[in-house]
Amino acid sequence: MKSKTMFCGAILLLTLAACKRDAEAAPSASTPPVVPEATAPDAVSGQTTAEVPALKIGTVEGSAYDLAAHRGKWVVVNFWATWCAPCLKEMPELSALDKQREDLEVVGLAYEEIEPQAMRDFLKTRPVVYPVAILDVYNPPKDFATPRGLPMTYLIAPDGKVAKQFLGPVTAKEIEAVTASAGSPKAAK
């Protein structure tokens, strides 16, 4: 009986010691999260988003979308999914931004396995003014790093280069701050 008690005590001490080390290694809540630069390699896959990414894809409405055709404008490339609550929350704001600005367009890239008709039905309940395309999660666009979290948004400058990468929800105010710092006026459509 005594050896059983000693064994249980040893297990308890090892468990507590392991927990203490994990707590010491954890970052503090006051430490701001680190967001990689747009051209930083993806830590898991080693992928890097191209400086001037190319994107040619069909939308759920059947039209072709070519990112290069939108040079001269700011383009918000938003990776999202129907099951992602933060993604759904930012959709109306991105849609309003697209509608307000002549010099800015949005494209939504659904990063999930969903049939086009199911996506069209979904968009009837959450309409947006910008084009939406469904990505093949097993073969995503090669010029963008594979999203490791959603939403993932890239702001492409009028010259076609990645101006900013946002991991997590993005607001119109954050996007407009980047465009304004580059000297772009807040133009209404």
C-alpha cells in the first residue's frame, strides 16, 4: 500500500512539474501577437507569397477573374469560409468598402470544400457586391501562401504588389489607413 501511495505521489509531482514548465514557456497575455510580413515564408509549408501575385480563377457566378486585369486599383483578396464566424462578420464591411471606393475592389476566395450551387445559395442569405470564387483546398493559388488561419486578407497595391497582409478579421478603417499612407485618396464610387 505504501509503494502505491509513493507511486501516485511521484506521478503527481511529475505532472505538476510539467505544468509549471509549460506555464513558464507560455507568452504573456500582454505580448502582442506577431503577424508575418506579406513576403515572409509560411513557417509550416515554407511558402512565400509572391511580391506580385497572379490569380486567375472562375467565380461562382461563372465569370473569369484575373487579378492582373485590376492593376491600377487597390484589390482586397480575402480568404474566407462559410463556417468562419469572423469571416462572416467582416463580409458586409468589405462589401460596403468595395461599393464606396472607385479605386478599390474586393474578391472573396472561399477556402473550403463546397459545391458552387451551395455557395450561391449561401450568398443569397449573405449577399456581397464583390466576386466570390471557391478555391481547391488541395491546390490553392501558388502565388499566395496557404492560409493557416481564416480570414486571411491581402491588400494588393495598384502596381500589383502586396502592400499588406492581415491575419484575422480586417476592418475598412485598417484597409483605408494603408491606402491613405500610400497617398491614395478616399474616393467614392
